[in-house]
Amino acid sequence: MRVKHNQDMVFSIFHPQNIKALCIEIKAVEKTLPVREAQLVTYLKLSDKKLGLLLNFNADLLKNGIRRKINGYLNEKGHIY
């Protein structure tokens, strides 16, 4: 999966075992409110997906606009189960 913005590559993900378990929500808001993160968690639970990313393209830096949520637990190796 590749994400581009104005013809520039923002990031690229290729993780075949997690593609089916990934939910991405894209926003362009001034501030990411907790209700948006709760909404992503609800989407994860309803769709039975394990990993969710909330991307806010209105942040000063893209890395400041990324929120990662999981539906489940991380083991000692960092894998979701």
C-alpha cells in the first residue's frame, strides 16, 4: 500500500500478513480529538481488525498527526494477538 500526497510518497507499507487487519482513517482537521480515536477503536472492533491508523494531514509534521490503535494485546515480541 502506498500513500501519496501531492504526488509525493508519504509512506509505503508492505506487510502481507497484516493487510487484512489494517484500518486507516484519514482526516484533515486542526486537532485530533479523543472522540476520533474512540471512533477508530470502534471501527476496529466492529470489523474485527487488529491494527488502526488515524492520519491527520493537517498537522504541522505528518509524524505528529499519526495515531496508532490496536484491537487486542501485544505480546513480548510486539505482535498483536
